[in-house]
Amino acid sequence: MNQHTLPDIASQTHAFALPLNWVGMCGIALPVQFEGRPAAATVDAGVSLIDGHSRGIHMSRLYLALEALENQPLTPLAIRQLLADFLTSHEGLSSAAYLRLGFDHLLKRPALISPLAGWKSYPVTIDARIENEMFHVELSVSVPYSSTCPCSAALARQLIQQQFQQQFPGSQVDTAAVMNWLGTAEGIVATPHSQRSSAKIQVRLRSSQRDLPITELIDCIEMSLGTAVQTAVKRADEQAFALANGQNLMFCEDAARRLHQALRQLEWSAAFRLRVEHAESLHAHDAVATSQWQWDLNCAV
């Protein structure tokens, strides 16, 4: 035996002829380039193992292939080429290749009124695969927002009405007195409850899409809801945020329907599914709604 020849256990055959759906690595650290900035990503990379007699795949080949994403913009084309390289390096062993890439997308957001601005971090996941000779890319993002309960708002208004009747029982009221009273804690005796909420969206891109429209997707979500959480604020911004919440009362069902309608308008979306979670301040449990469009259809995108 040549002492310079190292054993390759992965190339040995296995006693049980059993193919495997996915074999690879999870949690790989990788720098990527997105929208002109570096991002620290975590990657899961794998392939199918259709040759059931083979002991395993060549994981180092997948790992080394990932270097291609370090020095070029992250695009669907770059991801497709990477997955094709996965398969080329496993010819005869694999028929499908998979990639999951996650990172935090930073966007600087302006305040509602004042000239202040601050950074917000959005967790993003990109799922891509070549399977049955078809290429798919899906974007997932989580967006936080505020939701004010319509039922709670109606009940609070009723209490304020009752308090008004007690304070001003006659038919004639002094406008200045009412104005002063409304500015006191006794005047606004009740307030509706609000909660920090989250929208989790997954969108499948059309095959013609040349970039990853993550920022556009986030903007679409925040605009449709109207109450995205803020960063740096002054009192004028906080007041504007209170106004936005008052004008955008929504149950989780309302939020889900708004998002569904907004996502249907995205030309680059071939399918989507969404989940909204309202972390109740009244209850110890959360209110949740889901919706999807075209997701279960086995269509080429």
C-alpha cells in the first residue's frame, strides 16, 4: 500500500442499498455580499444521495463550493450556479441540491415626523433547490409591527362616553371645559390594548427574477400594515405612532388579509404563505392567522 494514499471511507459501498433524501451540513458560517454590503450568513448545504450503495457524499466539496458566494453579489443566478456545482461534484451520487442561507438584513428607517433615523434588523432566510431539474428560490422574512385590538378600542370608547355623560350631564356644555377635561386622565379613562406583533412571510420567486427583492418585500409588508415598529423617536413621532395605531385597528385576521392582498400585487411572486402572530397583552396566549396563495400547486416558477 502506498503510504501517501489516504483512505477514502466515503467511497466505500454500504451493505444496505438505501438512498437518502438529504445529506449535508448545517450552520456553516459564510460572509456574503448583499445590496453592496457584507453580511454574516449561516448556511445549510446538502444534496440527495440516490446511490444507496455509496457510504456517503463528499461534504468537503460542498463546503469549498460555498466560497463562490463570498466575492460576488448574492443573486438567484449565483445561487443556481452554486447548486449546479453541488451536483457536478456529486455526479452519479445525487440528483437534487439544496441551500438554506440566513442573515440579518439591516435597513435604516426614518422616524415618522422628526429627522431622526435608526437601524432595524430583519431576519431573512433564502431557501433554494434544484430538484427534478427545476430551480426554485424562496425568500422568508420576519417583520415586527404594532397591533391595536378593535374590540378593546370600542370598549374603551364606550367607557369614555359614559365618563363624559357623568361629567357633563346637561345638554349645554362649555367647549373649553370639555377640551380641558379630555386632556386629563379622568377624561380618557380607558385606552385600548396594543401588542407587539410579527408577520412571517415566505415568497417563492418567479424563474425570471434576477435579484433578491428582500427590501421591496419588507417595504410592502410594512406599508400594508401601517404600524411598523420604530427606532429613534421624539415625542412628535410617538404621537404620530399613536395616531397610526388608532387608524389601523386590526385583529390578526385583518392583518393577514391585508398582507395577502398586498403580496398578490407583487409581480415577482409566484406563490406565498404568511403567518401573523399577535402577542396578546390581554391574554397569556397569542392570536395567530395564516394564509397562502398558490403554495400547494406543483407549478414551474
